[in-house]
Amino acid sequence: METFYILIINILFSIFAFISTYNIIPRLKDMFVSANLYGKDLNKKSENKIPEAFGVVSGCTFLITMFVLIPIIFGRHILQNDTSLFPHSEFIEMLAALLSICCMLLLGFSDDVLNLRWRHKLLLPTVASLPLLVVYYINFNSTTIIVPKPFRDFLGVSINLGLLYYVYMGMLAVFCTNAINILAGINGLETGQSLVIAISILIFNSIELSGDCAQAHLFSLHFIIPFIAVTFALLKYNWYPSEVFVGDTYCYFAGMTFAVIGILGHFSKTMLLFFIPQIFNFLYSTPQLFHFINCPRHRIPRLDKYGTLSPSYAECNKVNISIIGRMCLKLFSYFKIIHIEEKSDGNIKCNNLTLINLCLILIGPTNEKTLTIILLGIQAVCSMFAFIIRYPLASLFYEV
Amino acid sequence: METFYILIINILFSIFAFISTYNIIPRLKDMFVSANLYGKDLNKKSENKIPEAFGVVSGCTFLITMFVLIPIIFGRHILQNDTSLFPHSEFIEMLAALLSICCMLLLGFSDDVLNLRWRHKLLLPTVASLPLLVVYYINFNSTTIIVPKPFRDFLGVSINLGLLYYVYMGMLAVFCTNAINILAGINGLETGQSLVIAISILIFNSIELSGDCAQAHLFSLHFIIPFIAVTFALLKYNWYPSEVFVGDTYCYFAGMTFAVIGILGHFSKTMLLFFIPQIFNFLYSTPQLFHFINCPRHRIPRLDKYGTLSPSYAECNKVNISIIGRMCLKLFSYFKIIHIEEKSDGNIKCNNLTLINLCLILIGPTNEKTLTIILLGIQAVCSMFAFIIRYPLASLFYEV
């Protein structure tokens, strides 16, 4: 019952966070443009200055909401005079989670302002996830995974991954913070996909609230409800045609929020199921990300003369493609998920390897808004698929 | 003995943090200038672009050092398998302290980039100190203060301030974050004064390490040693003539670091003794800060034709000065700490009310480097005075 009341208060605060974010964003636009934080919308004909990095606004309202919520969430324990009964472990989790999120906000905003190098983008999330791993060690230190039934003959019922499990969690933080960032570039996609993922998590947590790990899912809910509120407010301005851009700040903020609640809520595997489009996009992008083939600065679709979006292409000399690059291109051609052309001068031209461009190849030129809706549709279908894997299908691999 | 080893490791990591910060800063200068984060040095004749907001670099190296130190500080407890013995309270303090510091870094950097309004500058530190107050409540909740001997006849031996004590701590956080920021404007002063305060804290903690509250002072040392390292590296470039400016980022970062270790190290009153010049400067500035008399955008000294610095002045119409403003001016005139002139057109001209200008009035025009050294000298003398109050004199007011 008490859980119920605290959730209601959380929802009320989140509504307040939504209203504040919704009202503050338009007032800050000029401030961001004067600070040189703006970009041009490459998929529009107009040359308007669109203020950028507005993720920092939702991030800050999220943090403030969480700070004000802390005394309420722990209110019962604070009011009872015996502090020895205080749930230190839960409080530690909350602080560590907020610390990691705050660090990523700082990193994201620095990246938007300063254009950091790739090594910073990989180093800093790793370091920022350190407190999280220490907390995991102190509070749970369960690094044993249950082996799916078909593999038990070789591997046994369970494996203790030990240190490897911590490496996995550290990499999860790095993956989540960057995965949303590379599936981006058209109006409303970053915020939209985060909203779909967040709502999927909300549904999953609500289902599991009556299960064995209720506490962990309640923890996750405390984060995801305000997150949905501030994301929704941002989406209102980021939706086609975008009045503001969210910047790396938002992508890192959203990614780290997902990572911390996946890790500390003990559902990192289910969390990854909600990231299917991002995982596909990452794998599909690897030949370009790791420079096996040429990777231009921008890989977003191009605006064609009919006002619709068409896939963008990268061109490179055949000799500059490494062996791994060629193998990837062959593999993609086999599955017909690439549009590739050999030109008369010996150069090879293929679409930029992102899920966005792949969509355009499969459905043909589309206007930007429709494309965003289709991609968010894919995200939602994948979430449904994730639930099917998580619930009916899981019984094939695990005891329920 | 173990404490000793951990402090040695802390010092080694801090040396590494110093070297890293020292090497990174020059490499990032161009990045900051391209991001429009630069200012002109108003006290120099040259028009060079000086990159600004470099506090974010020291802040980040500080955070990274702390993150890497956490597993080491808590290493003994992490390695013993019985997690029920883990010192949750200490770990909570460390996370809450880092969370507040990280928030202020984010706020400070946002301020440097976006030029926030005053209400944000007061609201955000207050909110950022909330987790700190919750931690204080859980871990100590001691809001009783011992009354100094001369007042015991009226007030009794001790008073329980209750909620008021939390208001005091919240205000301490706001005061510290802004106090350094308003005693600024000449090369090396922000970093220099922070270094003097930090070294005073280091000495105080080292003395108290053999006392009753060794744990609290050890906690403070874990923060202050890396802080001194990154500040020293920054001072190398911020010293006259400045190659980089530290920005609000550094002032907020330093202020919040002092506030958290004062609050969680239980020596907030002694901490305030190290802030005597800042407190004087704040009180002296109030007529302008609260707009009782005119306050120009910049109150830094002006460069005169001889290449030395002279006090800067504010002018305002006599009728625009509020009653409180007039009372302040009379009070300051009585103590001869203001230079005031009544002009023929009825306007009143007085020096901008900062400690820096007051210094220049008392000693006459001075070059910038000497002025910084004098102000840091005052800071150091005040620290010595603080130690005299804290040790020999305290016995007059309290039982030792």
C-alpha cells in the first residue's frame, strides 16, 4: 500500500517535471543560440538556426525531480528515529545511479559544446560506471548466470562469470550511452526511441512488481517515470519539424539511465531485448564505425529534390577496403540489406550503413515524419517481440 | 597503519591527476576557443582570446581520480566476503559528496556556456545539496550546538537547532559555491585562494587525524588531496599572465567541494573560519549585490595608463540609493573602507565594493601580479588567524 502511495507521489512529481520542462524549453531557445549552441537542420530547405543540446534541460529537471523525490521515497525510514533500520543498500543504489547519470549529463554537454574525441567518449562512460559496479559488488555480487536448457549438457546448469560479469556491465554502460547516439539524425528519433524503450521498461517493471524482485523493479520505476515525463516534454519540441535538437547530452543521459536501471534493477538481459533495433544498427554500422570501409562525417539520409528523404551513400576506392570490410559487404549483399554499386572508375558506392538508410532502401523515398514514425514502429514491434521472448518463449530455455 | 597506506595511494593518484591535468590543459586550449568559450583579459592591453571555463577539466580529472580511488578506499571491505561488515554510511557519504560536486560542475559549466540567471545560480546549489542533507540526517542527525561559555547564562549549555541546522547547511552550500565566484576577476585569484583554503583544510585534517573524529577528517583528506593536485595544475596556467581562465565552473566546483567536506567532515564552523576574506568580501559587497546601490556588470579593477591596476568606480544618482544603501555607505565611511565622492551634478561615485578594490584603495595602484600575491597573503594570514581562533582561543569559549 505504501509502495502505491509513493508511486502516486512519483507520478505527481513527474507531471510537475513534465510541465516545468515543457514551459522552460521555449524560454531558453535564444539563450542556447546566443551561446553558439545551434545547428542547421540538414534535412530541411530552410537555413534556420535550431538550438542544440536541449537534453541538458530535461536532464537537469530529471535530476532536480529525483533529488526532491529522495526524501519522500525514504521518508518512512527517515521519520522513524532508529536509523539502524534505514535501508542503506537501496539508498546507495539510488545515489550511485544518480551519480552515473549526472556524470554522463556533464560528459554529454561537454561533448556538445567542445566536440570531444572518440577516446573520451569511450573512456568517460567506463569510468562513470565504476561507482555502479562497486555498488553492484557490495549489494549483490551475484555473477552467476543460469545456462539455457539446450546448452546445459556442455556447460552445466550455471556458470560463475566472476570478473567477466563486471566487464559485461561496464561495456553495457558504454554500449547504451552510445547506441542511441548512432541511431539518430532525423527529427524526433532520439527522443522517440528512448520513449518507446522507457515505456517498455515501465510495462515490464509494472508486471514484475508482483513478483519476487519487487524491490528492484520499484527502484527502476522511481527512475523511469520521471524520465518518461521529461522525455515526453522534450519530444514535443523535438518532433517533426524540430524546434530544438537534443544533442549528445540527451543520448548519453538516456543511455546511462537505461544502463543503471538495467544493472541495479537486475534485468540487464531483458533491457538488451528492448535495444534490438539499436543492437542491429550497431552491428550493421560496425564496418563504417571501425573504418573497415569509408565513413563520412554525417551518415544521415539526404533531402532529395522532391522534398523526401533518400538514402545517403559513401564512396570509396576498392583498394582502400580492408578484407574484413569486403567480407561484411558480401554478407550484407547476401542478406540483401545493402545497396551497392561498382562504378566505372573502380570506386565502390554503398549506402551509409545505418538502420535509417536501410529503411529508405527497403521502402523507397519517404518524408521525414513518416520515416520517424516507421522507425518508432519498428522499435515498438521489437519491444513486443522482446516481451514474447521474455515471457512465453523463456520457458523453452529456462525453468519458469 | 592501513589508513596511512591508503593516504599514500591517494597521494600517488593525486600526483598522477596533477600530471594529467597539467598535460591536458594546453592541448585543449584550441578546442575551447573554437567552441566560443573564451574571453578577453580586461586587465591587459592585448586582445588575445583567452580560453575560459577550464575548471571543467580539473573537475573531470578530480572526479575520475575519485572514481578510481573508491574501490581502493573501500578495498579492504570489498575483499572480505562478508558484505554485512561493509561501512555503508561512509560509502553513502562519499557518493553523496561526489554527486553534489558533479552537479555543481554541470551547473558551473552550463553557466559558463549559457550565462544563467541569478535565480538558477541560487536554486540549483540548494537542490544539489539535498542529497547531502539526507545523508547528514541518516548518518548523524546531530543538530545540537554547544553554546559558547559567555552566552550560557541566557541560552543554556546547548541548543537543538533542529530543522534550522539543515537550513544553515543548505545555505552553507549556496554561500560556498558563490563566495569564491564573487572574489574573482584578477589572474590566479580564484585558484590561488582555493589552494590556500584547501591547504589550510589539509593541515587542519592532519592535526585532527589523531583526535576523536579521525574518520571524518580522513574522509575530508580523501577529497582535499586530489583537489589540491588538480587546483595546483590549473593554477600553473591561470597564474599571471593567465593562459586560461577557470570560469564559474571552477568556482562552483571548488565551493561545493569545500561545502561537502565541511558538512560531512563535521567542521563546517572551522571551515567558515577559513572563509574569512570571502565572508568579508560578501558582506562588503551586499549593497551592490542586492542593488541597494548601482552595480555595474563588471566590478574588477581597471587598468590605468601606467599599466597598474586602480580601483573601479560605480556612479549613481543620489535619489536612486535606497535608505539601506545610504546606511551602508555611512557605515563603510565611518570605518574608512570606502572611497566616496559627491560630484557637482549630484551623482555619487564610490569604489565598487569588493575586497580587491578596497586593497587598491588602501595600498594605491599596484600591478596585477603583486595584487594577487597580496590578496593570497591576506587569505593565508586569515587562515593562521583561523587556527589561532580554533585552537588557543577556543578554550575561552568552549571546554577543550
